[in-house]
Amino acid sequence: MKDILNKKLNVMLFLLFFIFFVLSLFGFFDAVNPNNWIESARYILDDVSKYSFWTYINSFSIYAYVIYLAPFVIAFVGVNAFHKMLHSGFLFNLLQRTYYKTVFIREIAKCWLTALILPIMSVIIFIFGAILYKNSAIIPLDSNNGTLILTVKEYMTIINPDLFIFLHFILLVLFGIIVINIAIIFTRYIKNIYLVSLISFLFLIFYEVVSNTLIGPFLANLVGIKRLANGLSIYNLFWLDAIPSMLWEFIFAIIMILITLFIIYIIYLRGKRDATYERLY
Amino acid sequence: MLHMNAYIKVKFMHYVTSNIFRLLIIILFVGCITLLSTTTNLSYFNFIYYALLHPYLLLFFFLPIIFYSCVRLTEDIVQNESLMLYVKSKKELFNVCAGTIFRVVNHVFIYFIIAILLCANLFANRFDLFGRDPNYNEILNVVGLLFNFIKLYIFTIALSTIITSIVISKTRAKILYLIIIYLSLMSMLNYIEFNNIFAILLPYRYIGVAYIFDSFNQNLIFSTIYIVFLLLISILMLKKMVSLKERSLWSVLFGMIFPSFYQNTKKL
């Protein structure tokens, strides 16, 4: 039952992101010629490259603002089944047949499946752009009447753009896993799923404020790495805006996952034997 | 009812003096200072306008804190089964939930205004005396600011009522409501970036002076009516959703339109 619910919620979340993508598409055509969308689509068909299209949708359109509220929804959908299992007493029934650690590792891995929704949407946008626009140039485009200026991401010009999109896919998976891990940590203490998603969102925003305004500039002056404040942002794993390097983003994301996993290990698994379900509460 | 009121008061005071609420208020102040400290070119008057309508401030700090507080308190009250034994009617339960939301919004709103006034005193440009909108005179600008306060207050109550009614209701398909809220919150971000047709119907535009008509009065009246209409919908929703009985989503929505078809929904 819980799996079905989780699946349904995942589908709804995917549809929600897809609706925003469609709205962004209208906005994209609207930006060139607001009077006639079909004509504008024909007009820019030869000029726009698939990378510029992908960058526009991911950086400047309505879809780019999905990411602001994405942690709230991803946390809600990702942890829903896990929360239900933990707080409904279903775990007690499971533990009579299987081991405590096995159950937990399996359930946390199931939660991580939700982290795949955002990356899949990113790939769908790229495939859509590749079908619509055959041009694969990475030169920024400036339209004739000056209404639309499309650029590509900074690192698309440094490394292979296809490789960049693949790396972005992996970074988005890591982003989702970080958000879900934070929600799993709060699930231990809060019995309402809505409060879990709200407090995870608030925690993430608070972390962003502290890291971008206090820790980032301080470390940047101390260590000498430029753009470190952006490098310490979890949200920036989506935009990749003014980052120190791609490698840094991977290191940062993996460190964050390890930290959150360590906290999960401490609060859920450390010192718990198989029959110590009661000690959890 | 007297017993319930006393319980709610005690519960509210416990929450307000708890460490988590203090931490949330500190987060609100930190958020205000972080987002408003870079704005030093606005006059005192404009600064308050700017802060009241700052989309990131509302979206990331003000509204989540109010949602968290409302949901936590009402959830505590509704989940308390021994307390629910004293509830005689659905109307009483509605009063309890609405009263809790009202208290929380009042409390956090006062802190929010204090934070804004503090930031305005710290960061506003004292040598600049311009009103927000140069097309209108000073009196209309002051009237607009007053209505801005009132509309933000009503908007906050409406959204937190919708959120609370979703959480405490026993209906299924809650993700649909989440989508509605997601859309209404997304409108805050759309307001500054996109002025296209998709953002027109969404509510955030109407907290400020919505530039739909040429006349200031028409804009003010229309935007106020929109926000009040939102509040009425949210109250109706809470009224229908407050129940101890499990019902489907469609029966609730259908019952909102044709109440006589669902007589049994009036019972607890």
C-alpha cells in the first residue's frame, strides 16, 4: 500500500514539474514574438542551439524557479512512505520477520528514488531541445530585434557540453539525496509529515543564508579559493552559477551526503540491535 | 468551550516560550537583515513597501515560519483525543482551529513588522523622501501602504488556513492541495520576473497595488476584493474540512458547491 502511494505521489510530482516545463516553453516562444508563437518557433528554428534552449529553460524560465520550492515537495514525496512506516507501527510488524538494519537501509534506498525525478526532467528538456533544434553550436545567440539573448552555461564552453549535461544529471541526483537525507533526519523527531517537509525547507534556507553570508566569504578569504560562497550552496547544484569548478561541486555534494548519512547512522542505527525497536522511542 | 479556550491559551503560551519558536524568530530576523541589508538606496517609506512585498523574504522566511507554527499547534490540539471528547459540534472545532491560526499569525506578524522597522531604521536612506509611486500623491501612497499591511495580513491568514485545513483534514489526495499552494507560492517569484498571462490570476500580485486599471482607487478596490475573496474561500474550506470523519476529496469539493447533497457531512 505504501509503495503504491509513494509511486502515485512520484508521478504527481513529475507531472507538476512537467506542467512548469510546458509553461516555460510558451514563455520561450513568447519571448521572441508575443503575437504568434508558431511563427516565432519557425523563426528561431535555425538559430537556437539545443544547448541554448536547455540553458534558457533551466536558468531563465518559470521552470528555473521550480527549484526554489522543490526541496519542500521532494522532501514531502520522498519521505512520505518512510514516515508512515516509522510512525504507524508498521515497522514493529516488519521486525518480527527481518532485521532492523536491513529494513532501514532498504527503506532509505527507496526514499532516494524520488531524487531521480528532477534529473529525468532535465534530460527530457535536453531531448526535447535536441529534437526541435538541430543546431549544436555553443555560441551565445542574440536575436535580430534584440528581444532574446540566449547564453549557454559557463562550463559548457570549457568542457564538452554533452558531458556537462551528464554531470548536471548526476549533481541533481546528489541534490535530491541531500534534501531527502535532511528530511529523514527530521522524520525521527517529528510525527507530522507536513511539518517534516516544512522544517527541512526552513533548515535548508537557513543553511543557505549562513553558508553564503558567513562561512563562504570567511573561508574564501582564509583559503584563497575564489567563488567559494557559491560553491557552498546546495541550491547552486541546480544552477551551477559562478562555481569554483565542477570537481568542487562533486566533492561538496559528496561531503554533504556523507555528513547527513553519518547523522542518520547516529540517530537511527548506532547501538541498535535487531530487537531494540522499543528503544528507538 | 471555556475549557477549550483555556487549553488553547496554555498551549499557545507554551509554544511561544519554547526554544523552537525562539529559534524560528531568530531565523526571521536573520533573513530580514540578510535580504534587506544590501538595499540602502531607498527612502524610509519605500523601504517598508519594498520589505513588505519582498518575495524571497515572504517565501523563505515569513510564510514557512507561520505555516510551521499553525500546523504544529492545530495538529497538537486536534490529535489530542481526550480533548476532542469535549468538542460538541463541528462549529466549535472550527472556532478552535481558526482561533489558533489567528493567534499565531498575529504573533509572528508583529515580530515581522518589528524586524522590518528595525531594518528600515538601519539601512534606509534618510536623505531621500520620495514616495513609492511618483504617479500618485503622498496621501494615496500612505493609503496604499496601509492597505498593503492589511492585505498581507489577510493573505497570510488565508494561506495558513488553507494549509492547516489540508493537514488536519482526513481527506485523501492531499497532493492536489499541495499543488494549489505550490502554484500560489510560485506566483511570488513570477511577479518580479515574469509579467505574463500565467501570473495574472495568481494571488501574490494582489498584495501590492496591482497595476491592472489606470486608476489608483480601482486597483486598490479590485486587489482588496481579490484577497478578501481568497480569505472567504479559505474559511469555507476550513469549515468543510474540519471533521473527525474520513471522507473523499470529491465529496468535500462537491459538498462545498451543493451542501444539501451531503447532509451527513454536517455531523462530526
